[in-house]
Amino acid sequence: MATAGTLPPRTDTDALTARDLYRFYRAGEEETLALRGVALQVRRGETVAVIGPSGSGKSTLLACLAGLDEPDGGVVHVAGERISHRPEAERARVRAHRIGVLLQSGNLIAHLDVHANIRLARTAAPRASKQPIAELLDQVGLGHRGRALPQQLAGGELARAGLAVALANDPDILLADEPTGELDGVTEQRILSLLRSRAEAGRGVLVVTHSPEAVKIADRVITLRDGRIPS
């Protein structure tokens, strides 16, 4: 496993590339640099783990990669399409078609059951995946829980339901923020196996994590410190 360094030219084998990302925040006269020239890539068929201490910029990085936040400098491409520095409606379109996002805060709408959450995710990109929802639920081990509301799910089930929503449109890249943070060992291994299977299916996977078990499944590990990837 290697630490990311200088990027080669972008190719069609890349699920995601980010170049020279900067992000800063201002509070009064104080300015905080959350990202300082970060560059990385995730190839198709590859799983990348991003590690680092709390406050190192990992969640900010993931938000910029997903188009949920805009970098102040640099650019992000997903499957060759630029997502950064575009209007929010255009970023949302790219995200719906090309990116699966699994956040710590969850990605389920509370008043919709699991099946309806997946169906809603697909309305933004109705041609992105033809996989039946029941089949997707079976893959994450929730074939019997499609009509359950989020509050009716146990912790492991909730994580798997969130993953099903993230995979609803068969994205080019899956971005996951601490996907196994609150799970028991057995459920963690199941989630990690599902993530790994996405890479084996020719997609890219990037996981922000503190979990040693998640690091084990990665093809490469990137360390982030003080908003930088050390050389």
C-alpha cells in the first residue's frame, strides 16, 4: 500500500481525480485552511482508504470530492466529468449519475421506508441503473426489510440501508465517511465485503476511516495531516 503523491495525467481508467484542492473557512478575522493543495486519484477497480487524525480535513475532502462543498482552489473530475466550480444544479446532476455518498449522518429520509428511499434516489437519474430494487436489497442483506422505516432498523441494518441508497444508481465512485464506525465486528466485515465487491465490479471506492479493518481492504492508503498529504 502506498501514499498518494504527484498525479499522472488523468485517464479513462480513473473513477475520480482531484488536483490541488484548497479549502479555507473564515470566522471574523480568523482563517482556517482545511485543505492545502490535496491531489489524489481513485482508479476503476480500486479501493482507497483516507486516514488521519480528527481535524485533519478528511470530511472536508470527502465533501469536496462529492460536490457537496466547493473547493476554493483546484478541481475534481468524476469519470472524466468535472464536478467542481459548477452551479449546484449541475453538481447535483453529476452526483446523481456518477457518485454514491454514504455519510456518517446517514442518507435516509425518516418518513420513507427503505424501498422508497432507494426509489427516490433513482428519480434523479432514472436511467443510471436497471437493477431491480429487490435485488439490490438482497445484495446488502435487507431483502426482508424493504418496507421498514429507518427508525425500525438496527444499527447494522441502518448502515446497510444507507449503502443500498448510495449504490442505487450504480455510481462510478462510492465515497463513504466512516461507514463502519458504530458497527459490531461481524456487521463491519459484511459492509467492508460489500464495499470491496464494488471495486471488483469495476467501480472506484474511497473510504474515510479510522478502522484498521477498513484499511486492510484498501489497495492504497492516503494519510491526511493538517489538510495535506505528506510527501
